[in-house]
Amino acid sequence: MKKQVQNTIHALLKDRYLGGLLTVFLVLCLITIIYLAFMIHASELQVVVHYTSFGATNFYRDKWYYLLFFIAFVVILAVAHFVICLKLLEKRGREFALAFAWLSIIVVFIAASLFYQVLKIASLS
């Protein structure tokens, strides 16, 4: 098992393009976590955390600490996608790992824009 992990890490270090993509992905995750940590504030008010046009009310409210799950999501996303990318590199090859790394970067941008919008609405309440 240890030898397998070492071989995978060695293959990642040899591939500069994939290593660069994963570094960019992890840096974007870190930036998103830092942004969320500075934007979430404790408050006695309930904040808007969900919007839908299908319910009785359009905005659903919850306690402020619900927003901490956004940080947990980004941490889980970073760890899971990094490990999956390494597994794809090992099992399927470089092309699948590169595609998944680009997909991971896109997911971080989508999540960050969604978090920004939710925090913008939450700051109004």
C-alpha cells in the first residue's frame, strides 16, 4: 500500500501540468475557505440560506451556523477531488485525471459564486 501511494505521488510529481492544475485547485479552495471564514458572522438573527420558487415562502431561514457547512463542503470537496484525481491518474491515465482536475476547478468556481450569492442575501437579514 505504501509503495502504491509513493508511485502515485511520484507520477504526479513527474507530470507538471497535472500538478499545476491540482495546485491551482487547492489554492482556489483555500481562497474560498478564507473568504467564507471572513464573511460569516455570528448573529442572533436568522439568515436566509435557501431560496426556491416552489415553496410557500421563497426564502427559507436558519441559524447563522448553517453557513459553516459551506466551509465544510469546500474542505470535503478539496480532499475528495484531490484523492479521486490521484486515483484516476493511477488507474485510468493522465487524460482522465486532467479532465477531472479541470472539472474540479469549474466546480470550485460554481460553488464560490453560489456561496457569494447566498452570503449576499444573508447579509441583508
